[in-house]
Amino acid sequence: MVGKGVRVALAVSGLIALATAAEAQERVTLGWGRMFSNDAIGDGHDRWRTGSYTVSYMRGPSWDGDLPTQVGEILEFRASGQTIAPANLADPAPDDRRYAGILTFGLHTHFDWLGLETSVGADLDFTGPQTGLSSFQERVHDWTDLPDPEPAFENQIPNHIYLTAIGEMGKEFQMGDAGRVRPFVEAQAGIETFVRAGADLTFGGFGEGSLLVREYMTGQRYRAIKGDLITGTSFTLGGDIAHVFDSALLPEGGAAELSSTRARARAGIQWQGERASVFYGISYLGEEFVQQPEGQVVGSLNINFRF
């Protein structure tokens, strides 16, 4: 336990040192990004990867539409909350996955490496009742007269802090006048350890000259630094597949057995006006554990106004 505490303390110190050193340069706020995802605006079921909210705060000297080649010049301070649940909170099946509330705080940097759009970073992932997410959900169920979720909370993933390293590389290619395609690879080690490969397609002006970042749960990309203002409607498609080595959210020896392969597919529509933009996406998340009978559909929403 002491060893784990020391590692977490060193990780926090390292993140703070990197942020402090980077902020010693002349920096400005380059943008804010956010994404809300929930199965209530997807398939309507309150189960499995049921909801998340992510916020990105971007800092750097300037933004001209291209990634810098210097590591640490552009920093993303990211925070997210996520809830994972069995299919029935009031009466969980013995072989369903356990409830998990996860709060994540991370520091990432985005740069160009040999012509590849690259991001690397580290997160601290907090799990268990210490996050307050299960208590909040219980209050929401009380206010709305929904079934008591306490049975699911009794066996939730316990209090812990995980240090997670994550990196992604991708490269965008123009597809004539029709759109753009961006294949990517991703690797993560920590609360969940996996390697992933996939691609995202964009038809329209969404993302041109902008810095897009990827949401953890669905893989949908959202705008963290705004680029060219191209009004109109854009469409996005994407998908990826991962090989999962281990997961603290589906611990070894539990009733729900981790599936080694995890697939996602997604689509979205973005409308950009002169002073507002709206993105709605829908994502299919494949089975994550052997006993999971089917995949699920999660909706994602991002709304921005300019005053």
C-alpha cells in the first residue's frame, strides 16, 4: 500500500512539475472542449457504459492551425467523470459487470512527430465511493422515483487511484473533394491496458484548422481548439478495434470475464453557424465481457455558443 501511495505521489509531482515548467513559457488559453455522452440519448437503457462528461482546457503560446513539433508546447488539462453499471441496478445479475464510478484528471501534450499527429499524456483515475458518483446517482434516483440502485453499489469497484499512460498517433489524408480520412493507433496502460487501431472519416468542414481530441468512452472526437469557421453541416464516421490485456473495471477472477477484443463504431453530425455549433453523435460499443449478451448504443452531445 505504501509503495502504491509513493508511486501515485511521484506521478502527481511529475504532472505538476511538467505543468509548472510549461507554464513558465508565455502562454494563453487556446480553447475549451467538452463532450457529454449518455445511453439515455442513445438506446435509452441505463446500463454498462452508461454516461460520461469530459472537459479539456488547452494552453499554449499560440495556435495557427498546425501542431508544433515541440513536445509540451501545447498542453491539454483534461477532467472527466464516467459511470459504468450492471444492466439492472436494483437487482444485478450475478454474472453482470460491477458498478464503477471513475473520476479522471490528466495532463496531455499534442505535437507533430515526423508528420504524425501525436498526443501523449498521463491520467490519475479515481474509483470507488470516494468519487461521490454513486452517491450522486442515488440522489438522482430518489428525486425521480427511479428504483433504488443501492444493491449495485454494494459490490462496486472499490476505492483506488490508478496512474494511466496513454498515447495516440494518426495522420489525416484528403479524399479528393469528398472528405478526409484519419487512420490512428492508440495504446494505454493503467486502469485498462490495451492497444487499439481505427480510423475516422469527415465529410465537410468540421475540424479544419482545429485541434480535435478523443473522448475516452465512445471515441468520438470533439473540438478543443477552434480553427477555421466553416459554416454548414458536416458528417463523421469512425470505428476501431482494441486488444485488451487487463482491466481494473473487470478484475480477474470476477463473475464478469474480460473480453480480450473490444470494438466500437460511431457516426455524427455537426452543424456550424456564425455564433453557435451543435454536434450529435451515436456510437455502438461492442461487448466488453464474455457474459455481456449484446453491445449498446450511446449518444454524444456538444453545444457551443459564441457571444
